[in-house]
Amino acid sequence: MEKGERVKPSRVRLRKLRRADFSAFIPAWNDPEIMRLTTERQFQLTSQEVFAKLEEHLTNPKMHDFVILVDGEIAGHIVVQLKPHHRRYEIYIAIHDKDFWGRGVGTIATLKACDWFFRMFPDEFELELGVFTLNTRAIRCYEKCGFKRVRVMKRSFCPDELIMRKVRETG
Ligand SMILES: CC(C)(COP(=O)(O)OP(=O)(O)OC[C@H]1O[C@@H](n2cnc3c(N)ncnc32)[C@H](O)[C@@H]1OP(=O)(O)O)[C@@H](O)C(=O)NCCC(=O)NCCS
């Protein structure tokens, strides 16, 4: 396959996170470029720390984690979680396999997760996310999925964060 070829939606599936998936997260969560785009954390995580965090995700009923499969192989991670302080649900995604960046997988996976969320939670009307303003690829992906810009949170010691929101489609 040509690098850069767009991925057809039929090749992309979401599956609930399992313990057997945890080791696939170790390189991605320590990748300098992914860290720069997604987190304030400046230090690497040990395997044990990655496993402990994912165990927390798996056992926390407010967190709904999926792996993103392309042709059955893990290509990334998407999570929908209830933020207790905000009392609203937020979504987070990372495609771990950089060969897939910019080829439509993020948009397909985000749309699938949004569909899942609005079906599972019929009383919820909106889904939010926070994205660093420097992360223009992610912002473009979210806009394609129907998220709108809400506000920018200025930060002193880390990149500014854009809050985006998608509302339930009616009719
Ligand atoms: C952000 C992410 C999930 C998006 O998934 P993706 O599969 O790369 O995104 P898509 O290909 O579906 O959409 C990206 C869009 O941005 C465009 N794009 C690519 N690079 C870009 C850039 N540097 N700036 C602006 N737009 C860019 C693509 O062309 C595409 O738009 P198009 O379909 O109109 O051509 C993925 O790139 C990723 O995991 N990045 C690292 C982790 C991350 O940033 N996560 C987000 C945390 S908030």
C-alpha cells in the first residue's frame, strides 16, 4: 500500500480495551512527539506505571476505553470518560502508529466513538475535549467530526488548550 493512502472506514474497528493490550501502550505513551502533542508530562513512564494507569482505566466505571484496530491490529486508543469535577464527558484519542496519521483513521475512530457515546448515554447532549492549540492536525480532525471551538485556556507553563464541544445531532 502507498504511504499516505486514505484508510477505508470498513478497515477500522473499535474494541473494548483488554489487559492483553497494555504492552502496546508502552512505546506510544513514551513517544516524544505524541507526548508533545498530548500531555504536560515531560518524563518517561516505566512499563509498570503504564500498566497501573491502564488498570485504573479498566476498573473505573467512569472510563470507557477502546483500542482502535486497523485490519485487526492495534493502531491507537480512544477513551470517553466522565470528568467528575466538570460533570461532563470528554473524549481523548491517539493514533499510536504514525504511519496512519493524516489518513483518516482518527476521524473514522472519533466518529465511531461519538456514535457509541450518544447511543449509550441517551441523556447526554454533549461531548467535550481539550486539545493543545499547537495540535493543528487534531483540531482539523475534530472539526471534521463536528466538534466546535468553545474557548482557549491560556496556560503559563504548558501549551494553551482549546476546548471543543460536539452536541448530539437531533432529528
Ligand atoms: C490527532 C489524531 C488522532 C488525528 O487522527 P488522524 O488519523 O491523523 O486524522 P485524520 O487523517 O482523520 O484528519 C486529520 C486532518 O488534518 C489534516 N492535517 C494533517 N496534518 C496537518 C497539520 N499539521 N495541520 C493541520 N491539518 C493537518 C489532514 O490532511 C486531515 O484533513 P483532511 O481529511 O481534510 O485532509 C492523530 O494524528 C494522532 O493520534 N496524533 C497524535 C496524538 C494526538 O495528537 N492526539 C490528540 C490529543 S488531543
